Amino acid sequence: MAEAENTMAIAAKAAAKRKVANLAFWSIIVAFVVLALKAAAWYVTGSVALYSDALESIVNVIASVAAFWAIQISHKPADQDHPFGHHKAEYFSAVLEGVLIVLAALLILNEVWRSWQTPSPLEQPWEGLAVNGVATIINAFWAWTLIRAGRAEKSPALVADGNHIMTDVVTSIGVFGGLVGAILTGWQILDPALAVLVALNILWQGWHVIGSSMNGLMDRAVDTQEHMRIRDVISANCKGALEVHDLKTRIAGRATFIEFHLVVDADMSVGASHVICDRIEDALKAEIPSVRVTIHVEPDDEAKLPKGTTAVPFA
């Protein structure tokens, strides 16, 4: 029974790995298609706002390649040099993407400055907007797909890529509406003004991506709801022990690391305490995908509850 469950778990992990890798690969293809469409839209119009939109798509291409590489690395099994696995590789990809987003924003602001110095009328604006609109629709669908799958598979790289693309969608919609207004009113100043707004939005998103990824690199704990769920699982499966304390958690990509102290009667045998540990560990693995559990067993006559901590209440 246990062997069958283990086989199913391995198969599920392999399927999840293939799904994430396939999405990362197709992100590269989609990014190139969208880049080609947006570059064409900028070429036929000469719009600095559409230029800013196309420039962000270049970042999307680079970010998609980085995400694909990081996902391949993060799914490698633990080895002698990396005994805890390679899960954090995806955070490096996300940080790189954040830096590239910030760089794109600065390049857009530079182009806006040049446009203000030498303004020029828009050429074939409706054709350019139509092409850009098609690219935006493709991006919107793909961003939704990546975010949904990334959250389900706990992939920071996919979520970061999806959020970045969704930001691109929002800015593209703003650019579309603003340029329609510029065409109808003849206010050419709207074109560079929109580009500034796009740049500021991209800049904010870049800092957000960097900040959230740094949390992962700094071993951020699980959220309060997940922490309480872990406490409940431990409490329901620690019969025979006296106390659980010093519960700590951290997240590394898809993996969740849990460690705590388990207090048992000083006269309990090593074998008996090991049975309790196995029961708790099996329950946590059944409840939380890709979990790593470390339990420190303490005899009750030597156990010390760390100051400011509370023991897990037993059911």
C-alpha cells in the first residue's frame, strides 16, 4: 500500500514537472510572437507609446528564457552539493526579470525625452493599433494561464512571468485607449505622456517582482493560514508525545520546509518515539505537497520551551 502511494506521488511530481516545463517553453514562443506583432505596430505608426509596449515585450522574451532555464534547474533532484534541492533557482530568475523590467522602464523614459525634443505625427495609427490589439489579447490569455498554473504548481518563475505579462496587458490597454484619444483629438502630446505612464507602471511592477522574490531567497515563512494548518496536522497525529514547540517553516519555490521539537517521556524508547515522528511526517506529506520535515526529539526532563513560543495544542 505504502509502495503504491509512493509510486503515485512520484508520478504526480513528474507530471507537474512536465507541465511547468512545457508552459515555460511555450512562454518563449508566445513572447516572440507578441514581440513581432508589437514591433510591427510601432514600425507602422512611429508611436513612442507603442515603442514602449514593444520594448517591454523584449523583456518578456528574455524573462521567458530565464524562467525556462530556472525551472529546469529547480526540478533537478537533490545531490551531494545541494542536499536540500535546487528549488530556489526560480527566485533568481524572478529577480532577474524584475531587474530587466526596471531597465525597460528607464529605456522608455529615455525614448520619451527624445520624442519630446523632436516630435513627429503618427503614421497609419489605426493599422498599428489593430496589430497591437491582437498582441494584447494573446498576452492576456497567456498571462492568466501562467498565473493560474504557477500558483497551482507553486512555481515562482511562472507566477512572476505571468504577473509581468499581465502588467504588459494593462499598459497595452491604457496605450490603446490613449492613442485612440490622441488620434480623435489631434493631441499628439498624449503619445509621449502615455509612454511615461507605461514606464512608471513597469517600474513599480519591477520593484514588486524583485521584492517578492527576495522574500523567497530570504527563507520567508508560510502564511498564517498555512501555519495554522500545519499546527493542526501535527496536533492530530502526535498521540503519545507530550509537547511540540519551536515550530519553524520556510518556503523555497515549490518546497515547504518544516522543523519542530517533539517532547516525549524520558523513559520512551527510541523506536517508540520514531513511530510518532513517522506518523506526523506521513500526515504532513499527505497534506502538503513537496514538504520536507525535520523533527528534533527531546526527553521531557531536558526539554526547554523557547522564550516567547507556545506549544502546539494537542487534540
